[in-house]
Amino acid sequence: SISYATVSNFVHAARQSRGFAAIYTMSNGASVAGPLVFGFVADSFHLGVSVAAMVGATLITLPLAIFLRPALKRTDA
């Protein structure tokens, strides 16, 4: 995943093991929580609501990507 590749760009070399640990922990947590949360939403409301919630959750990441883009350019120089 691209998030694993950028850890070295955002975390000091002496603390990279903690950066990777945080990324792996969040990734594994999301892998468990995602199906539980969206399954609950689908069961409680409707499958369409669950899909719309997934779309919304995915689109929320776009502003973060736009915000972090200048930081990636600084590390390439």
C-alpha cells in the first residue's frame, strides 16, 4: 500500500518502527471494524445506506490526500 511507502517520508528515521507499527495497527483495525460497522448499518437501515456510507467514508480521504501532497513534494526534493 502507498501508506507503507510514505512512512519514511513523514517519520524520523529513529522512529520509523513506531510509524510502521501505527500504520499496520490502523490497517488491521480498519480491516476488522469496517465489515462490522457497515454490516450493522446495512442491517439497521438498508444496503443502499451502507453503500452510501462507504462512499462517504472513502471520499473523506480526498481532502487529506490533497493536504498531504505538498509534504510529499518537499521530501522528493
